[in-house]
Amino acid sequence: MRTLHLFCLLAVVFHWSAARAALIIASKGKSEYRIVIPADALPSEKYAAEELKTYLQKITGATLPVVTDATPGGKTEILLGNVGHLKASKRKVDFAALGEEGFVIRTEGSRLLIAGGRPRGTLYGVYTLLEEHLGVRWFTPEVEGVPQTNRLVLPRLDVSFSPKLLCRDVFWTEMMRNADFAARHRLNGQHYRLTEKHGGAYAVFFPFVHSFDSLIPKDLFKDHPEYFPWIDGKRVDGYVQRCLSNPEVVQLAKKNVRQWIKEHPEATIISVSQNDTGKWCQCEKCKALDDAEGSPAASMIKFVNTVAEDIEQDYPRLLIETLAYQYTRKPPKSIQPRANVIVRLCSIECCFAHSLAGCPSGENRRFRDDIVAWQPVAKRLYVWDYTPNFAHYVMPFPNFNVLQPNVQFFADHNVQGLFEQGNYNGGISADLGALRAYLLAKLVWDPKTDLQRHQREFIKAYYGKAAPKITEYLELVQQQVKDTSVHAHIFDPPRAKYLNAEFATAADKLLAEAEAMAESDAVRQRVQLARLPVWYVQIANDRVKDQARTDLVKRFLGIARAAGMTQVSEGMVLKDWAAKMGQP
């Protein structure tokens, strides 16, 4: 597999000394090339042609026609997908080896070939050409970068790429507002409303997660308390787990899973996963198994395996997913998940100021031990990762320096699917959410990408003349956790050590300077949004008093509302925070 390299615009349009060494795609607004797709092209392959045509026109002014391979072949063609014209090629494309999303990009004579697996490979190949070789950027749904030239010269290419992570989900609102935008970042989770033109989603869950209340409804407690967990000498109802050793619970789970499959034929993954709580069963049978196997994951995996075994013959392509989360995170000693079971490991307890692999904290050490233990036994290992402060979305969270090492850590441990949970609520994120979402999208596609380059490009494009001060601010945030004894967790309070008064004062000074440098109303609003986290900390810590506090709260609310921010935390909407602050 060859590494993808970004060529800056100057390299793209460089006039090579030997004309035969490059393809002149367009010159002075005209092109001899046409785009060729299969006669039986999928919607995603037709859309790939549309996207390529659109952006080549934006770059060069030339409009390339799109035809099918039912037309006779020519010398100057851009071939998309498994077109008939490939039969004359000396090098065959092994489409089976490309899977659903792998692709090749190569030049053959005066032709350019972009061919990928179905349904998404060819589309992803087009996006990779546009981004990595022609300099196109999609920063947000509203902000893109498209270089322009009157002479587009493409160097010889021979690229092959297949993504390491099969299921890629960046659960930030900034990535979920526009399906076309998500597809351009080659995200393939179910939350983007991807359609056939995008090649659909890699995985469709039902239910999504924490499914026990749906699987074994809690209103059954009245007649069947034995279905529910035994805790402290009695059966307990409410938001709890279930008694997984009860044979009637097992049979009901099998029945309900089969019913879900019938009602949701679009689903590719069925969630049989614990509720978002502790309160697991400690009856004699459940506890005996868990104690013998060294983890409550034992009764969970045995239960999930039984359900998975029940459907695997009738639905061989369907998978069952469960969580290795909090009390079930440590794997059992000998019970292994079946081949059609996904185990999704969750990093909720970890420190995110320092990398999962390198942080000396006990939380990260235990997580490392658990992922190493799951790796050889879980044939399908996914991860649920966390990237903002959920208790205070609107607060600086110093995790930018760990985004890449953490994604690489997952990829190195054979993780196949990665869910990066962020601020998923409606509205704009204040704590540099657009930047976080952009960087995470780059990482889940290619964990080895040049992330610093992506960060520089985004900040320059998004913040304009204020970019240098935003960069200084970001560096200041990260300096607060340079000491490995200062940790950051996803429910830290505003009084966290890394949010001290000295930091807040310096940060607000930098951001005030950035706001003064903004060259347009749009950029100014983005910088103002970046200031809100610092003000939030000052307000929450009572560092401003009396009328100054009231004025700051009012300014905070004015900017937040104008930008479209709706949440200050996972559990509090902006209007409720305003009321708490004594404002309408």
C-alpha cells in the first residue's frame, strides 16, 4: 500500500519538463478529457462522476462530459469504477481485494483510473484525488477551499489505499449537519443520513446502544421480578440490568431480537447491550460465573453468545453488538465472543490530557490492560471513545494533542470500528468543535495522516487573519496539561487545575486580540464563539462579580444564540443555563 501524499497547488500545476510524464487535464478553461462510468453504475459511482465534474470545473473552469462505457474508448479519459474500457489495461484491478471501500488511483498512458470496491470505493477514490492531489478542502459545510488554475497538470500516480478502520463515526454535530459533507470526509456511520448516492452506511444499528430496557421491558417486573437483577438480597427494578442466567430471559431475548430483525430489515447490527448504569445481577448463578471468570463480562458474553448463536444460521451476515463498558470492560478468563459478536470497548474513565498508551494514570493503565486482553479473543473489536467534556461542553478541554496517538493506539490493537463521541446535540459547538470534528474525520480515515498540517490549514481557512492568535490559544490550552500529573477527564468541573485563573486571563487576552484581528463578520463570530469557553470558566468560578458578571453573562448569551449554540452540557440546554444565571 502506497502512502498518500498531498501536493500543494504549485506542485499540481508544475509544468513537467517531459510532457509525457504528466496528464494535462485542462488548460485555459478547456479539456479534452471525459469522465467514463460503467453502464450499470451504482448511484454512488454516478455521484462520484458528478462530484469530480463539479470540482474540476471549480478548479479549472473546464466542464468535462460524463459518459458510460457503452461509448467507444478514447485516449483522454478519466475512468471511474469497473468500466469496460479497463479490459485493454495491462494491469488488472483486483476489485475483490478492495472490499467495500478500497480503491486504486493510477495513470495509464494519457488515462486516469479511479477504481474502487462497491459501493463506496470509487467515490472515496474521487474524494482522495480531489483532496490529496488537487488541494480541495472541506473544512465545514459552509467553508471549503478550492484552488484555481488555468492549467491543471496531474503527475503520474500509482496509489492503492484501503482504510484501516472499517466503521468510522465522528459523532459531532458539525459532521452530522450535512450528508454530502460527511461523505466527503469518508465517514460511513449511520448518523449522517447517507443515501444510495453516498454508498449508504457501513453499519446500521438497531437499537443503537443500551438496549436492555427494549429487550426485556421493565414493565415485566410486576409479574416477573426474577427477570431483574438480584442486588443486596432482593430483586431490583428501575433503570437496571437483567438477570442474564435466567433461562426465560434468554428465550425472551432471542424472541425479541428475531422480531427486531423482521421489523428492521435495514439493520446490519443488532445491539444486545447493557443499560447505561451499574446495578448488575449478583444472584447465585450470575455471581458464580462472574467470580469464576474474573469479571461480570462473563455472564454478559455468555448471554450475548446465546442470542448470537440463535440467529447466525438464518442471518449469516447480521452481527450482534455488546459493550465492554464500566463493570464489563475487563474480559472474562475463558469465555470468548462468537464470530458474529462485536465487542465495543469504552474508554469513559480514562484521562484524555495524555495519550492512552503513555499516560501514567491508573485509569489509562487499566484501559491498556483491557484492550490488550480483548484483542486476541474478540474477532470484531470496536471502540466507543470520548472527545469533549460532557458535563461542560462550553469549557476548554485540553485533548487536542492526544487525538492522533489515541486513534493510532486503537488501530494498532486491531480495532475495526471507531465511534468518536462528541458534542452531538443540535447547534454549534463552542470549544473549537468544528476543528475537533475535522481533525477526527481525518484521523479515522487515515490514522497516520499529517494531523498538524490539517490543523494549520483549518485554522488559517476558518479564522483568517485571526489564525495566529487562535493557534497561540490552542497551544496555551495544551500547555496546561504538559505535566503528566495533571489529568483531564470528561466530567471535570470548571475548577479543574488546568483551568486556573492565570490561564483564563492569558487565554482571554489572546482571544480578544484575535477578535480585533478578524477581517469579516463571519470570522469575528467564529472567534467570539471560541471565547465563550473561557468566559464560561470565569463565570462558573465566580471570577467576575456584580454588574461585570451580569454584563459578561449577557454578552455570552448574545454570542451563543447568534451562533446557534443550544447546549452548555450534555444535560443542560442554553435556555436553562440562562435562567440559572438569572437571564431570560
